[in-house]
Amino acid sequence: MRKVLTAALLFSASLALALSGEEVMQKVDAHPSPSSMQGTMVMQLIGKQGKVLTREIQVWSKKADGEERMLIKFVAPADVKGTAFLTIKKDGKEEMKLYLPALKRVRRIAGSQKKGSFMGSDFSYDDISNLSGMKIEDYTHELLRTENQGGVEVYVVESTPKPGVDSSYSKQIVWVPADTFVPTRIEFYKKGKLYKVLTNREVKPFADGKYLIPTLLEMENVQSGHKTVLEQKDLQLDVPIDDAVFTERFMKKR
Amino acid sequence: MAIRHPWRVIGLFLVLSAAFGAGLRGLELDNSPESLVPPDLPAKLLLDQARETFGGGEMELAALEGEVWTPEALERLRAATDAVAAVEGVQRVTSLANAKRMEEDDGFLLVEDLLPETLGEADVADIRAYVEGHPLYAGRLVSADGRYAAVIVEVDPAADMKRLNREIGAALGATWDGPVHLAGTPALSGYILDTMARDIPRQLLLAIGIIGLVFFVNFRSQRGVLLPLLTVLVALVWALGLGGWLGFKLGMISSILPVVVLAVGSSFTLHVLNRFYHELAAGASRRESVLLATRETGLGVLVSALAAGAGLAALFTSSIPQIKSFGLLAAFGVLAAFLASSLLVPSILVLLKNPRRIMDPERPDAISRAMRGLGGWLLGARKGVLVAALLFLGAMLVFIPRIQAETSFLSYFPKAAAPRQATELVDRVFGGSDNVILIVDGELKDPALLGAIYRFEQKVQAYPEVGSAASIADVIRELHKALTGAYGLPDSREGVAQEILLYQMSGDPEDLAQFMDEAATTAQVTVQVRSLPSGAMQDLVDRIQADAEAIIGPHASAVNTTGSTVLMLETMRLILHDQYVSLGLALVLVAFFNAWLLRSWIVGLVSIVPLVLTVSGQFGLMGLFGIPLDTATALIGAIAIGVGDYSVHIIVRYLEELRKGRSSAEAARASVYVSGRAVFFTALAIGGGFMALLFSGFAPIQTFAKLMGFTVSATALFALTALPAALLVYVQKDRKQEVVQDA
């Protein structure tokens, strides 16, 4: 009898605690994001047959005055060292510049890159910019179920783009643990078919726990069998970054 | 056994037939290139590896007919491309609708989809101008006159080609409003499978009809028609059922299996029944007649069944999977027909009442009189006949080296067949429906290697048989133009690496994967070629290989050629080589069985005289009339040996007469007179059965049927002339008093 009571109590408690899909994603979105970031990314591109190629890039990003700026510079491999890529987003407009040291010229790039591959990896630009959270208002979120993973309750939410929203994916299924509200796994679907799977292998607290940042991520393209493991190293958050970093001069500097 | 326990025998056959028959459900049709190409062929391994590295598979080329340069048409092309991409088993789709555009535009490097999301008239004119200036697209994805758009579909080679072809056709038909022409392997395979599904039952019924008619003319009774047909039915169920159990699939070549089993198998019962009715007519009891038919004639049937089985089983040495399984199943079918005719038929004969009217099939009639005349003439002309046979052999040997091999898939089809016409259309408007693939291993970031690949492409594109060539070098040249305003290649390794990186960043890295592996150590150069007959194709492939060696070779660590065309050419070489092995083996086996069962080496050697003459006749005629040796006609030698050994009945009768103390002249006369009639009708039944293949939808099988017509008549002719002549000259008396009696 007592067991039944306990079970009933637990059940009603879980009902009381249960969140809707929208609420889960709001909690995910509520994480503060840093105003600037600086660090190194090591990307391992892993082919279907297991061949590994490593790329290392340095990243600077800054959000200020309604402007998002990001500079990427290749460190390795040697033959692309110094290649730089600058993105400035303002008022929904995107300006991109590319510097190829072999040509010694900065080129402006037109055309949308957001669905394109990020540095030749399995991440798209969209995926990278959504790492700090997708634009939740563009999607409808439905709680599919909850799972228990090692004692932690995990919400499984399906996010479908609202009509008229230009999304790379037809839907995403997001696994959100109730203790951190930092997604651990996202399945990306294209035309209803599973396309890619993102796994956050490691989430680290920064600034005394103010930020929770995934530092070891794996994106697998299920259709091609190719995957990318991305490690964020030497991360510094909310550090002042000189505006001179986001210029052509800095791009050309070795 | 059959006489004492007929019901047990019948029961046993029922059980076995049910067991084998259950396998029929597992029997499938398949004519994928996989079933024709030996799995361990080096070019095949290379192609598999290339497909693993660069993606892609068998190529289907769709030509969409209609004015391409309108906003509506491009929208439909986009819908068509999406629809095809959604088909299960499609790995990659390439068309104008998903092509990339990369250019210098007002100081910007523009990297975007060729087709913007919304299309107006002005956009179309702009796209057209861009495409016409870019060799990667012009003439490849759209015809020069703008009347045809290409959709290049790469499909999983292991997928069901028939379903794929149907679904791709349906997807295109639903989205494009003009005619759609489908060429390439899935289209051809789909057509082959449809044709097979239609031809097999039709040919089988026709063969049954013809053979039944021949049997009716011979026996003038229902039993004389039904019993042989029952035998072959058993044989067919066993052979095809075994195929199902073993997971074999019937392809274009093996689709002739039912007819082969039918034609060869029916002859066994013909001999058994002939003797049975003959004895019955001569006044013997039913049991005695059955006994004589199975014992005396049974020996001949056993020898010819073993020979036929050996000839067909020799095909098992072939390296071509489809020919291998055909050989095994056909040999098994022949064995089953033998068992049925020497066990099942006698059991039924024992149980059945005597027919009301008994007609001696060896009765004197026009045919018997002709045979009697022939026998008499032979006695005087034996030397002359042998000399004539030698002259024939010599003449034919002269023509054999002229035989040409042919493996072009296209040659299978009648000129009016849709996929053949589509292929010719694609050859005409897009410069080729086939391709030769070059795998280049080396340091691909080295501008010298890229330059060499580009020079190679220029060289081969000048050949009239080549449409276009595509490689990483073209992509980098295109990119370099967009970056710098001029076509060219970067002058340093770093420059190449950075431009490749830019390309990877600007789109789907998979776009590049079809040209080069991620580590930039292996590249795939695709040379688009027209469909050509094997000889011309071999010549072209040789030139391409030589150019690659000369131009790319010095800068690369390895250059290899592959592609489905190259596979078919290499397969052909194997077929030719296998041909001699299996023919030689089959002749040796037949001579051995005949010698062993008839207890004389001389007899064994003499017994293959008609076969040697027939086979050399076949190949001589092919050389003389320019009939190509292809996947179907390559079987002809081994099958000739399989079906042609009915001449053994002449030998068995000849020896039987000698044993009775007759002179060789009398024995020869008697054997030609008595067995000649059976040989004549067997030839008619077998030849008639093969004539059903004349109605095949495949040109090589029609040719095969015609050649079988020659083969069957020639074997009969040689069995009734050269064979008795040789017997008269070389076998004067039966060495052994006792011939093995037990069948």
C-alpha cells in the first residue's frame, strides 16, 4: 500500500514538474551567451573508412551594438595556414571576406553561406551559429517523451520550423537533460530523413558556472558516413577583443 | 527397382520434386553487371574501391526533351531533380537544378546555387549565359541547342535496377511535361529484366509446343507426348528449384536455362520410349519391353546424359558468375531428366495399361527408308566421307581466328528498343552515355599533377568518341577564374590547398568528394564516352590508357583505368579464355565417359568426331559471317557438346550389333537404320526446342538460337555420316564381349 502511495506521489510530482516542449526550449534559450569568445578549434574530419584529417583554427567572435563579428584563421595544416575568413552580421545582412595567403588578396564573398559547410566540416555555418541556441521563436516545439539517463531526466523535444521560416532542416529532435538544460544530442532531419546527428560529448562551465559551453562536439553525417569531431580549446569568454581584429589588415597578418 | 516398386519410385520423385519445387519461390531475376563480372577482377576491385571513395554507382542518364531555357522548364527541372533524389537507392543526382555557380561579380566572389529560389525571364537569360561559358555544364547538363536537359542519376549498384528504373522514370514523368529518355545501366537492366520476365514463360511454352509436336509425329500417341514432357517438367523443377535454394539468380544468359534443360532432357525419354514401343510392337510383354528399354537403351541414355552433364558442368570453370551458375544448374537439370527418364518413366509405363493401338516407332517409313539408303551409301563412301570431314574441319579452322568478341550492353537490344534509342540520343546530344574512369594516385595539391590531368583531358576530349572529361583540375580552374578572373591553376601547393579549402567551405564538401578524396591523394577523372561496339571501345580505352600513362604518369604515383565499360571489356577477355578451357575440358570429359562406359579408348575418341566437327563448324561460321562472340554465343560450344552427344546411340547400337556377331558393315547399316530415326527425331525435338529462343527480345540469344539450329543439324548430320564412317574404319569389332549393361 505504501509503495502504491509513493508511486502515486512520485507520479503526481513528475506531472507537476513536467514541462511542455516550448518551456524546455525556453529554458535552453535562457542560458546567457557571452559577449565575446576567443579560442582554438581543433577539427578532426573522419572519413567513412576512418581516415582522419586534422584542421586547427583560431576563432575570435564579438557581439556588440547589434553587430556580430567573427574572424577565423587557419593554423594547420601548413598548406592552408593563414587563410582567414571574416563574417560581419548586421541588421540581418551578412558581409563575408576571405583571405587566401597564396593569392595575397582579400576577396569579398557574396551569396548565402549559412547552409554551406563550416570550414569543410560536417557542421554548417547554421549549425555553428546555433550552438549557442537556435532561434526558438522560429520553431514549434513538442515534447515527445522524457527519458531517464543515469538518474537524470532528459526531455526529448521535436522542433519543427514554422511555415515561412527558411531552415536547413525539416525538423530537429533535441535531447535536453533537466539538470543543465544544455542539449546533449540533436538529430537533424532533411526531407523527413535523418541526416546528421550532433553529440555534445563534454559541456564545461565557464565564468564560475555562468556559462555552460559544449567543448567537445561530434557531428556525424548519417547519410555519407563522414563525421567531424570538434574540440574547443583555450576558450576565453567575455574578454575584450580589439575591433582591429575584425579588419582586412588583421586578416593578412601572419 | 522401377519395375518391382513403381509406386515407391513415383512417391520418391513426388517428394523430391516438392522439396526442390519449394526453392522456386526463392528464384529471382537479376542481370546486374555484378552477375556478369567476376568478383575478383582487378578492374572490378578498383571500381568498387573508387565507388567507396568517390561515392556514386551505376549511372542512369535521363534526357528531358523540351525547351530548357524558360523559367517554367527550369522550375520543372528542379522539381524533377528533387523527385529523383528522393527515390530509394539513388545516391547522387546532378542537373542544372543543383549545380553551383561561382564567379567574379562586381568585385565579389559569388558562390551560390545556379538556380536562384525564384526564377524570372532575366534570371534565365543570365543563367544561360553563365552555363554556355562553362565547360563543366555546357553540353553536359544541357544540350548545345537548349532542347534537352540532362539529369545524371547515380544509383546503388546493389539496388533492384528494375524498380529503380521504374521509379526514376515515374518521378521524372510526373514532374517534367515533355518526353523523358532514359539511358544507362539501370535503364538497360530494367529493360533486360522486363524482357526476361516476358520471354522466359513464352519461350518455355513455345519450346514445349514444338517438342510436343515432334514427339507426337514420332509416337502418334498422347503418352508419347506427355511422358517426355513430364520428364522435363521434373528436370525443370529440380534445376530451377535448386537454383532458388542456392540463391542463384537468372540473368540474360541463364534465361535460356529452361529451354536447354527442356530440349536436352526430352531426348532421353524419346530414346527410352522408342525402344519400349518397338519391343511392344515386336510382341514382347510390357515388363520385358520396359526392361529392354531401360537396360539396352538405358546405356546410351546414361552415356549421353553424362556427356551432356559434363559439357554443361564444364561451364562451371568459367569466371563469370552467371555462366557458372548456368552451367551448374543446366548440368543438374540434365541429370534430373536422366533420372526421371530412366526411373520415373519406366515406373509409369509398368503401371499404365498397354495402349490400344501400338505403333512401332522404328517402323519402316520414309525416314527409315532414307536411313537405310544412307547406311548403304556410307559403306562405299566411308573414306570419302572422312576426307570430306577433314577438309571441312580444315576450312573451318581457317575462319576461327577471325571471330570478334562483343560485350557492348547495347548490342543485346533490337534497334527499336527504348533504352537503345535513348542511349543513342544521349550519345548524340550529351556526348556520351558511358564513361571510362581514371583513378590517379598522387600529390593532388601539386600544380604539376593537376596541370597534367588537365592536359590529359584536353587530349582525350579531342577524340570524336569522347564527350567531355571532368576532374578536380576543372573545378580548381573554375574556382581560380572566379578568384582571379582568368582560367588557370595556382602556381604553388599552398595555392591549390587554399582554393580547395575555399571550395569545401563554399558548398557541400560532398560536391568535391566525387572528384577527390579528402586527403587529396586520390582523384577520379571521368571521361564521358559514347556507347561503342567492343572492338572500337577497346581501341578507345587503349588510347585513353596510353595518354594517361604518357601525360599524367610522370607526375603521379599510379594511374589506373576502370569503369563499367572497362569491366565488360575485361570480362570479354575472360569469356574468350574460358571458352577454350571449358570446351577442351568438355571434349575430354565426353571422350572419357564414352571410353569408360563403352570400354574402349578408340571408341571414346571416335565418339567425339561429330562434336569436334560441329564445334569447329560453329566457330568457323561465326568467323566467316562475322557473328560476334558475346556472352550468349560464348556458351554455344559447351552446349553443343551437351546436346550433341546423341550420336552415342549410334555407337551403342553399332557395338550391340557387333556383339551379336554381325560384320562391321552390317552393324553400321543397322545402327544408321535403327538409331538414325531416333537421332533424326531427337535432333528435331532439340533443334525445335531451341527455335523457341528465336523469339527472344535479345539479339545475342536470337543469334544463339540460329547457331543452335546449325549445331543440332550438324551434329545429327555428322553423327549419321562421319561417325559411322569413322566407326567402320577404326572400330572393326567390339573389344569387350560384355558392355556395361546397367544404366
